Amino acid sequence: MTAETKIETETATGAVTTVYAVTGMTCGHCEGAVTDEISALDGVTSVKAEATTGRVTVISQAPLDESAVRAAVDEAGYELSGQA
């Protein structure tokens, strides 16, 4: 299943999956900090941060404003590079 297919599948069920690239995460604590901040955004239902890949997968009820995600990642102490 490609990323596009996954997004279409999730959207069909009322959710949107977006993968972001985040720099600076090196451990489980980093993953937790990023997960906590993004999870606090309205409409977010799931967050999975992976320090080894620098990817953060976010499932939300609707597309998120990237500036809000950027601010959340910044608050956690890391940098959002954009969508992966």
C-alpha cells in the first residue's frame, strides 16, 4: 500500500494520516515530547514519533494546519522539516 493509498483509505473512514519529518529526535524521551505536544492539537487522534527515522505519523479527524504542527514540534524542542 502506498502512502497515497493509505491517506485515501484513512480519509474514507473519516481520518487523515500525515507523515512529518522532524529533526533532532534521538531517543524515546524525544519521541514522547513530540508525541505529547502534537497530541494536544485539536482533532489529533493518534501520533507515532520515530527517532530513528525522524518521522512522525499523525492521524487526525481533518487535515491539520502545518503551522500549528510546526509550533507544537518547536514547543517540544525540535524542528519540523515539513511533510515526509
